[in-house]
Amino acid sequence: MQWNQAALTRRIEVSAHHRPADLVIRGGQIVNVFSGEITVADIAIIDGMIAGIGSYEGKEIVDANGKWIIPGLIDGHVHIESSLLSPKEFARVVLQHGVTSVITDPHEIGSVAGVEGIRYMLEQSEGLPMDQFVMLPSCVPATPFESCAARLTAEDLEPFYSHPRVLGLAEVMDYGALAGAEPGMVEKLASAHAHGKRIDGHAAGIAADQLDVYAAAGIRTDHECINAEEAKQRLALGMYVMIREGTATRDLEAILPAVTPYNARRCVFVTDDKLTDDLLDEGSVDHNVRLAIRHGLPPVTAIQMATLNTAECFGLRDRGAIAPGYIADLVLLDHLEELTIHSVYKQGRPVVIERQLQKAAFPATTLSNSTHTAALSSCHMTPLEADHLALSLRSERCNVIEVIPQSIVTRHAIEQADIVNGHFVPSVERDLLKLVVAERHQATGHIGRAIVKGFQLKRGAIVSTVAHDSHNLIAAGASDEELLLAIRHVTELGGGLAVIDGEQVLASLPLSIGGLLSELPYEQVYMQLGQLQQALQHIGAAQHFDPFLTLSFLALPVIPTLKLTDLGLFDFAAGRHISVEAIEQPHSLPQT
């Protein structure tokens, strides 16, 4: 539609003042992300595209006097599933924060439901007043060190490349398969390149000399930098640095010193994983922009990093700027540096007006027959009893997963465990809880058990079916009885989150779509998340980080340092499972 003869004719006629525009946004202060200038002018829009900047007449006039106008924001890397919302409800939230496009990786639902999960995300995002572009999951399963419900090969992914919203191959997180040039991985890379698609990286814990492997494979982005030095290493190789500020991982402040006038155009903002309550209370990449400005980045540079840079990174030549020939994705601000959002336009149509979401802009989407199948159901588990959770120990000296607040990296600690009758007994006084990961997709009965430190529970248990990346069931608790109740409860829900105290379920959130997403409107999900937070306070959980999001990453073996899968305790540095008993020296990372 954008570039056919009829549309081009109309756009040229409006630009040349031969016909009125559909809409003119008049008199706003336009942020030019090409030149860095701010100018006062009209924006002429027809067929959802910008036809001219200057002085124009239109069938409809919107007075933007006193407002700043910036391009619609673009989140360069996000897992929608981490919001716990369906694609439609996610859009309803982030549009209120000026985000008109996202680049999403459906890795989570792909791990649970394979190609059916990818189809679900694509179908449910059709017709929305925002663009949800997709990078296809590259690593399902992420590693061979855990049980996963699905396996996505290059052959499985191939048909999706013809979809207009599929941009490429998502984060390549299996460095071993990449560096070893394993045929399955190379086939996926070659297929993406053959289709002219982008490939995202995931270089967590990778040494500087190992980054060459990513660059040599044609991988041009990375969102796993945690400090300025790592960012500089990637920038020097011509990679785009994705500066992440999510719920569990907040890297922006540490990375920002690496951004200079010379390399800022190779930096973009991403959220990666952010829960609904944080999206609503704090924001999406609009929060990244505000935070960067507070730390001294020029406002136009920060806005550029959330718009034009991201668009160019992914080859989206029709957005990311306010100029003729670009899609009319626009955000009107009351204040530039504080990025206070007044109104949002998607392809020239208002979706947020005076901070109010326009319900008429959204279609009534429902689960389609092609995707609402058994593949999207969850919690196929063998019945568990308390003795299934027992952790046998011969030695009190144990390897312990220690949580690092606001990080998905963990520390490898050595602690003295309490043992009764040859089994580990949690100690809330010493902040040593039992951690359990149970396979939930194919009823294999696999259960991993370990010890975790840092949640600070005084009693009770927490449980989730969101456990990156294979999304088995994960729970941490002060007793086997509470852990067992937690596991049984979310299994009956068909997936979800829950907080347990003794014999009582304090709060829960059902996640009936793959054990990852809620079918509820975001307002109800927000309310139930609030109830979960209150329940967490009741059992004494730490308040300076999100316990549920942190819990969800304790099963991710592609991130340092010590993690737990359904097959046992995993040491990232050693690249293998290890005993809970501390027989060997820990492989530790510097404190972050």
C-alpha cells in the first residue's frame, strides 16, 4: 500500500500542495533525529504516511502548539511473554508509553509449543495498532542440559521467513554450538543469511576474543553487555549494542559511559524482559530514554537511540524518524526531557489521546482454531509427593546459587547446610532455601534440586511455570510441604504464579496459555500481580528486586554462574552439571 502507484500519487500531491492532507498536526516542536535539530512546523499525513513537513492544510487539524513531537519509540529486543500478557494486551500497555513498534523473540512460547507457539504470536498480533516484528527463536532447546518441550530446526523455521513481520533469527545463545560450528546451528544461520535477514546475538559471559566468533557468523547485535568495557568490545567489532533496562536486569547506568558522539548511532534501547506492573508503573523503552537523559545523555541522542537507530539496525526503512516518506508513527510530549507522553499516533491514527488509550483502535482478537490446540496447554506432570523433593546430602559443605539483585547472573557460593537424616533442611535464619525445577511438558518425572540464597523468605514458598528457557516448573521454599502445595496449585491452574504460606495459597495468577501468558485483560493481570507482591511481603521476601522474575532466570543455564535445571545443578563456567555437595572449587564471576 505504501509504495503502490495510487498511494504514491496521493502522497506526492499532498507534498506538492495539490490536495489537502488527511491529517495535519500543526505547530508542534518536531525532533529531527537526523540532524539533531528541533523545528516548529506542520506534519502533513495521508494514508498513514508523512507527506510533508512545513505549512500544510488538511481535512483534519490537530493543534500541537506547546508540544514536542518525536517518532514512535521502538523496543529493539523484547520477549512479550515476559509481560505475562497476550500480544493484544501487551500492545495496550506499551502504546501508552509511546512504543509503536517492537522487535520480539517468541523464544519462550516457542520452547513450550514449537511452531504452534510462533504461529500463535504472529496471528494474535495481526491487525493491532502497533507493529510486533518477530525474530525467530534460534535455540530451542537452548542447551542439551535441560528438558525442553520443543525442538525447532532450520527446516521448521524456514517457512516463517516469508512472513512480512519476520525480520530474522533471534538471539544466538548457544555459544558452544556456534563456536563448534555444529551443523544444526550453522544451517539456521545460513538460512537466515540466504533470506537476507538479521541475526541477533546473546554473548553473555563471553570473553573479548570469543566475540569474533559472533561477528564472523554475521551476528550484528548483542543485548547481554553488563558494563561499559563489554559495550566497547562489541562496538569495536561493528555490532549494535542493545542497552537493556528491564525488570530483572538493569544495565543502562553501567553501559552509558561507553556511549560517545562517535558510536551513539550504533546503540539502541531494549527491555528484553519486563513484567506488566513495571511496564505500567515505570514504562517500556521510554523509561530507558528518561533514565539516559537523567544520566547526562542529550535528549535528542537518547530519543534517536530509541527510534532511528533501532529502525536502521533491523532494516526498517519506513519508520524511526519524522520526515516525508516515513510512517506517521508519532508521539506528542508535554515535556521533552521528562518524556511525558500526551498523545500517540500509529500510522496517523490516534491510539492514545491526552493520556487515554483509545479502545476503538483495537480489534476484538480471539484465539484462532489453528493455534488453540493442545500444544498451548501446559503442566503435563507426573504426580508429586513430598519425598520426590528430598535433597540427599552427605556433606554439609554445599554449592549454593546466590541471587544477585537486579541481575540474571548468579554467584557460586559455598555454604554450610543443615542436614537432618541425610537430607537438606532449609534455614530461613541463614536465608538458605530449597530450589526445585520439575519437568512439566512430557511427564518425565525429572526433578532438579538445589540450594538458593538471597530471596530472604521468612516462611512459605513461591512457584512459577515461567522458567527460562525451557519453562519447566520452578519453586523456592522454606519447607517441602509448602513447596509441594505450591507445585500442586499451579499444576491445577494449568500454569501460573503463586505464593504459599503454610497450608494457605496467599495469591496466584493463572497463565493458561502455555503456562506463560494470561488470557485476562492487562488491568486484571496488574491487579493480581499486586496481590502477589503483597503476598511476597507477607512471607518476608526481598523487596529490592522482583522475586518472581529473578526466580524465572535461575533455570537458565546459558547465563553465568550457577543455575538449576530439571536435570540438576549446572555450572556455567565448567559447562556441565555438578553435585550440590561442594567437592570442587567454585567458578566465580566478579561481583556486579
